[in-house]
Amino acid sequence: MTEIMPSEVTDRDVYVTRAFDAPRDVVWKFFTQPDLLAKWFGPTSVSVPVESVTVELRVGGLWKLVMVDDATGAHFPMDGTISACEPPEYLEITATAHGADGDMDNIRLRLQFHDHGEKTRVTLHQGPFTDEQREQTEEGWGLSFTKLDALLVR
């Protein structure tokens, strides 16, 4: 069955749905606990120092991290504020991402965690972006989720 995108998703947004082989409470922790988030966030050529990660899991709380390009050492911080938090079902963050091509301001990241017993489906809706930013972001999430898959099968 094909999932239908919600009407509020535009061509300036990234919309991804992905199933993970772990219960919802486990997947939720990988998105909200700094030591776990640092292990998988970012494309394969990027690492996130755990000391750069802050997650204050409440409305108005900080959500931030720094992605480091493994080849060049360049730093790409993301600074956000949690605008909605309903553990372990929903998390919404409004963030600014500082990238090599400039800043992306007021990017909304919405994450829904759907309980399917021993599996969890995550629905991600993020934007708005330019066309190039959208393509890079979608590719980055795909690579990140591949890293997360590898951690969840252990």
C-alpha cells in the first residue's frame, strides 16, 4: 500500500517514511538521547561529537548538535528549539542549520513514531528548502537512516 503524503507537504519539503526493526521506545531513544543520536546522525562522511549534542526533551527545550566533516574537519552546527514533544509518539523542532552553502533558517522537523510492535515506522516531514537543499537533505536522511539501521540490528 502506498502512503499518501499529507496535504501540507509541499515541493519545498522532505517527506520520508521508514520502518525500523526495533520497538518504538527504542527508536525514540535513538532520536532523543544525545549519546545515541551522536552515533548515527548525519551522512556516512560525517560524525557528531557526543559533547556537541543537547536535547532538552520539553517544549521550549534546546535541540542542537554539530556535524563534523570527517575529511576536512569542517563544522556544521544545527541549533533548534523543541516546539512539540509527545513521548514516544511525536517530536517537532524548529532549527537553523549552518552549512557550507549558507544558513537554512526556520526549518521545521516533524517526526512521528508509529508503533508496530517489534517494528517502528518513522514519518519525517522537514522544510521548507530550496530545491538543492531539499535534495541534499533527503539524501542525508537516507544515509543517516542506513547508519541507524545498522545500530538497531545489534
